[in-house]
Amino acid sequence: MKSTIDELVGNAVAHAVDFAGPRALIPAKHVAIVTCMDSRIDMFRIFGLDSGQAHILRNAGGLVTEDVLRSLVLSQRRLRTREIILMHHTDCGLHGADEPALRAEIVADTGREPPYAFGAFSDLDEAMRSAIARVRGHPFLPHRDRVRGFIYDVETGHLREVIA
């Protein structure tokens, strides 16, 4: 029985046959997008992007973590992005999650406390406003004036802006 990884590697081999060739290192649209890892979110389709046009940073919840900030600093300082889109979404696994219960489950299973927060939140819009403020307040980002936040509705495909 073929594994999912085998299937995906096969797709990658087929992709190489009609690969259009290398693209520029600098994203053509000079934008970085931070969003959730949720598999229902097709960033290229939502924003009408092609490969080579934007940096896409994904993690659980689309949180502005220290690593996301590190990546945004490199994106701007070395790869010339100038604008940032932050995008959360409806029906997120972290929205309303019981983080203490998750931590207790992990401790019960492993005997160890995770060294990181999972980032559960109760208010989607407030989480976005906090993310926007965190990026705008990061002193190592040279371009903080064009940071905007959005909520994507996974049921309708609608995108709405959250004003901070």
C-alpha cells in the first residue's frame, strides 16, 4: 500500500517534468503573509498569487511568534518585502481551545511540560488586533506602516479586515 508521502513525492517528480524554471529570490509583490497551517486555506488562490510573488509564513493559528518575527525581519531586511498581511480564520483549532487541558494531557503522556505556549485564544478579532500590534511594535522590522489583518471565513471564502 502506497503511503501519502510516496504519493506526494510522485507528484513532485511529475512536477519537475513541466517545471517553468527558477524564479527570482525577491518576492515580486514585496509582501509577506502570515497565516495558519490549516489545510483548508489556499493562500495562492485566495489572494490570486503565483509562485515567486510572496513569502508565506504558516504555523498553528497563524500566530506572530518569535520565529515568525525572525522570518519577517529577514524577509524585509534581506529579501525586500515591504508589506505584511496577517490572516486568521474561522473554525480555527486554537480558537476556544483549552490550553491547560492540552498541556496536562501532554504531561500525562510524556511526563514533561512543553517548553512553549500553544497560543489558544478566545476572541478571534482581539487575537488579530494583538498580532497586528505585535508586528507594528517590533523594533527590528524597518517597514511596519503597511501591516493589515484579516479574518478568512473557511465556510464562505469571505475575507474581512480587522482594524487595529
